[in-house]
Amino acid sequence: MNIFTQDQRDRVRALFAPNGVRRSFIENPYGLSIVGPSMLCISENYSISSLPTGATVSWSASPSVAVSISGSGSSVTVSRVAPYNMAVTLKMVISGLSCGDIDIEKEIQVGVPDHTQFQIFQSICNASYSVGFGAYIGSTIDKCSLPESGVLEIEWQVINSTGSHTIVNNVGPGVCVSSTVTTGILVNFSNNIGPKFVRFRARNSCGWSDWILQPVPVDFSGCNPWGYVIFPNPAGERLHIEPDERSGMNPTREKKEYRAILYDLNGKVAISVRSQDGNASLDTSQLPSSIYYLYIHTDGEKEGVKGQILITH
């Protein structure tokens, strides 16, 4: 006979789950935390309240080169060390407790945004030389990573040696829909002649960062003369390729058969699909979120249309 109700059984499961209450209680039975701001521009105070009687505290930071720590006990002053701007983990170890030592950490942003970690991805170019760009920070594409790190504003710049261009803010695959920060833009170029580059810088409450280390060259290889519509980009479950009837040459008639191949960043084939009528649909649901390169190979040609595709789930 089951002596527990369904509600009681659910609460017991939650209590003993890997990330449940029981686990957090064992790791930090006193419910202690580091009190202080998540943004450190010059100097800030960090402390722990309600320190148990008889306990001692030691403080450290990683990377240690970015900050200096003065004071001891339950309250310390943490100061930025120039010229470092980066994310730092502030850590305190509480000793002298009957349950053993307790480690408590707090992530803080030291100084302005770290421009050495800035990244840009771009969407495939369409027939009218319009290209979308997105900004993120770190090694994984995350359109909201900059706002979530404390960035309040992003400034974009297009370096265009020939022709003209217009920038449309908060449009395209790079937009973080949960933020008003301009993480994504769409740039309409008048032509694809000459070198063109895109770069950005970011501002948090400490000030403006430097520009991204390397401006990103604009990839016009997807602006194909046959006029394929490739959508959506970013893609989730599927990527579609269709003839663009707006182009001067109808690919349904003159470029009927082709093979669409999606390569990963290591140059390995992720998906290969043959089209007989100018239309293709690629199942991208099982691909890891990343940047891929799309090639459209036609009969008698080694390479055809190519461009960047962003897969996100």
C-alpha cells in the first residue's frame, strides 16, 4: 500500500533530484552568499552576512591578475587592476564549520566589455547585396550573450571602400528579441566591389570597450547570379532553398539540377541533398548549433553558390 499522496511523492523527488533542494543544502547548508555588485568598474565592497560563530573566511579571485583584494574576514574591498577588462570569479572559502569547508562563488564583470572575446557572425547574402550581422561574446553563438553580460549599447561600423550602404538596426538573424541592445543589424550595400568590413564595440556601466580585434570581411559569395532564396537564416529544424523568381535568370529553367552541401567549420560534410527541380529542403534538426557553409554544386561546375548559415536550436 502506498502511504504517500502524489503531491508528497513529487516533493520527495524534487528534494532528491541532482539539482534539487537536498543538493544545494548539502553544498551550502547555511544558505550563505557573497553580497556585492556584479559590475566592478574601479573598487567595490563585497561581504558575507550572518557569518556563523567561529567561522573564518578567505577570499580569492580568478583570474587573479585582474583584481586586487584588500581587507579580510567577512568584508573585503575588490579593485580593478589596469588594463584588465574581463569576467572574474570571486571566491570565498568558509572554514571552521562542523560540516566542513564551504566554497561560495560570484561572477563579476571587471571593467568595460572584453573586446578580445567579441565575435561576429553573418547571414548569407541575398540577390540585392543585403547581409545580416550578429554580435556575441565567447566561443558559442548566443545572440543575447552581450546584453546578459551587462552590455547596455552596441555601436556598429561598416568600412566600405567603394559604393554606399545603409544600416538597419535590430533586423536580421543577430537580434536578441529579449533586449533592446542592437545585437543584430542588416546592411544594404550598393555593390559587392572592393573590400568591405564590419566591426562593433560595446558599452556597459563602466564605459566603452575597444573595437573588436579583427573587423570581419563581408562575404558576398552568396549573392549568386542565379537567384536562390535560402531561408530561414538562422535555421532551426530545416533549411529551404528555392528559385528566386525576382532574378534575371530563372534557375528553375537554366540551373534545374544541383546538389546542396552543408559543411561544418572543420570542412566536413554535415548534409548533402540533391535537387531535381530547383527546390531543396535540408533537415538541420540534428545538427549542433553553430555556423555552417552552404555550397550549391551544379552540373559541370566545381563550385556554385556559397555562404554562411547559422543553425540554432
